[in-house]
Amino acid sequence: MVEELSNLCEGLRLTEEEKQEVHVPAKEVLLSIEKSKKCLAALIVADKEVNRGLFLATMSKAWKVEGQVSFKELDSNKCLIEFQNVYEKERVLAGRPWSFDRSLMCLFNCEDCLAPKDIDFNIEPFWLQLHDLPFAGMNKTMGEKLGVAVGQVVSVDVAAGDMAWGSYLRVKVLLDITKPLTRGKVMNMGGKCYWIPFKYERLPTFCFQCGAIKHKGLSCSRSPLGGKS
């Protein structure tokens, strides 16, 4: 219904009075931009409405931020978070992914002049573990080649010489949480094929019907019950 009304409004012809612009003084714009630099928008990806009081108390404690953190509700399971300074906001962003009650908490850096409709909660960073790699494939280049099967590669956890040693290789990727989780990738190395299973660190609750963490609609289209498992 909201979307239909929005589309109708876009098709309306503005009156001369409606066309008159409201100019915001440059000083007010600068103050708003400075305030936005300390703010994040958050969404809890859950089917039911979370306990707001418990959420505020839990996340304030988990983040261990200095100074007061202000939460303002935007919509169901959505809120605007203001920190005391930019450093604390950036530290929380760097610590993603965060979760509450096993549900993913998406964060959006709402810096500059943005409206709630401009906020997109579809991309979140995750550490991806690439298992069963041959030792010759435990390097930055291989991590980047395999990581793009999941999303945009942010970094590969390697030591000096761009090499890594251990039971798996870690890659940080920007994951589109509306798409099914990629379970692995076939790698051809020296004419021999290997199945490389993927494991996601700090993986929250996801849909067992389609494999996505967040649905584009209200429920899973693949579920016979029309909801998440």
C-alpha cells in the first residue's frame, strides 16, 4: 500500500505552490552533515519484532563504547544510532558482522544528506573460510579468485609474502545477504579438480528453504508455508 501511494504521488503534477523550494541555510546543512558522521542506521533481520529495551542494553554492552550511545526508532526492527564521536562509530563498523539473539544486525553508514528511503541493508561484510585448499593454493591470489564467488573481496588474511599456512584460508567479503549462501567452489589446479567448501564465521540465523539471510520480500518464496524456517 505504501509503495502504491508513493508511485501515485510521483505521477502527480505539482501545483505552483508545491514547486516553491524550501532553502536550507548552508550552516544548517554543515551541522547536519557533522552530526551524520557519528550516526549509523541499523536493521535486525528477524521475523518478529525484537525487544527494544533488551536490544539497546545488549548492544551498548557488546560494543563497549566510550560515552553515551543514543538509539532512535525508525521502523519495526530499524533504528538510528548516534555515537559520541566518529572513532567509536568506525570501530563498531569494523567489528561487523554483529548479531542480536542469533539474528543479523545490518549496519548502514548514513553519512551526508540521506533519507530513510535511501538506506540499503543488503550488503554486510563476513569472514569466509576456504577449506581443503592444496598448500600451493594458500595464498592471496587464490583467496581473491575464490572469494569473488561470494562477493566483493575486501582483504585476504595472509602473512609475509602473501602466503598463509593452516587448515584454511580466510577471506573478508562483502556479501549480498538477499542471495543464497554459496556453499563452495570447484577449483582446477594443475589439471586436477578440488571441491573447496566455504564456511562463514559468525553466521547468524538464515533461511533453510532458500539459503539467504534476508529475503527481498516479507517471506521466503520457496517455502510452502510462505515463511522462514
